[in-house]
Amino acid sequence: MSSNPSAPNQALLDSLAVIPGVRWYHLSDPASSALDQLAAHFGIHPLQVEDCRHRRQTARVEEHERYSFIVIKLLAAIPSEKRSGRGSAVSGSGAPAFENAAVSGSLAGADPPEHSTSGAGRLKFEDFDIFLCSDYVFAVSGGESVRVSQVSTRVRSERAFQSPERIAYALIDAAVDHYLPALAHLGDFITRLEDRVIRNPAPA
């Protein structure tokens, strides 16, 4: 443990541990002072602390002497109040439900109203930041993450996944898996738009 007075104490580290006894820490509030304490403890560059706090970063990997900084983009559900009142992206269509990877309500299965594509096909992305070192994984997200919950179940059940690099791999893998149903929804929506244009090629 670092002797730096700004370094986190063991209680803070324990509170952020996703799985007891595994050096995998998750912070769901980038504005928290805990981020500064952990950055001092782990030797994280101040510019990357700023990147964690200023969301909408470019997906990338930055290699440092002691760790790798990874920014991945999670598909996130668009809040219902921003979906023009058309409800969930999975309503009644038989399409698979997928949390945090929804597209707008007009992709639900029914054709969007004629002459209206407001909000159609919109995807929302959220940053998920990973600091990967040889002996720890430290993740930062803007709120509680479904991905962390999903991956923690896998890591708990498979000891082989309790190493830092395997945990980072599993987090990235879970994020990518949720792109596929979203792309399928977009493809279906584009097909319906094409069919509508052929049936009724109005200026709108």
C-alpha cells in the first residue's frame, strides 16, 4: 500500500472491489474524489483522470509503462421520454430484449408512422474506461454498469477468469456482444424504410 496520504485506504479499495479477494475495482461515479485517490495510488496519469470525467471520448487503447488505458463504447438504452412516446425498443416484436443496448422505439417491429422518422434509428453510446495492469483491473463508468454485473457472474464461476487480463477481455467481449442485436434492429428498420419508400415514394 502506498504511503501517499492521498492514496485510498484498504476500506475504500474493499468497497470498490467487484469480487472479494479479486483485484478488480469498479467506480461508477467519475466525479467522485475516490477517482483521484485511486489515480494517486495506482500511478494513473492526470490526463486520463480527466478523460474519465469528460465523457464521450474516442474508443482507443493507450499503452503506458505500468498499465494500459482502454476506452470502450457501450451501447446504452435511450431513455423512454426521449423516444417520442413510442415505448420500448423491444415491444411486441419478438425481438430479443437487451438491456443497455436498445435502439429507439421506432425500431420495435411496427413500421414508424408515415412521414415521421423522429428519433428513428438513434443509438446512444456510453464510455467505459478500463485501466489494466499486471496485478489489477480498475474500471470507471458513468453510473452502474450492467456489463460489470454480467461479467462478475462469469468471473465468480470460473477461476481462470480471475486474472486482470481475462477480466478486461471479458468486459470488452460483453460490450461487443451487445452490438450485434442493435445492428440487427437497425438492419430491420432500414429494410422497413426501404419497403415503405417503394410502396409510397412520397417526398417525405
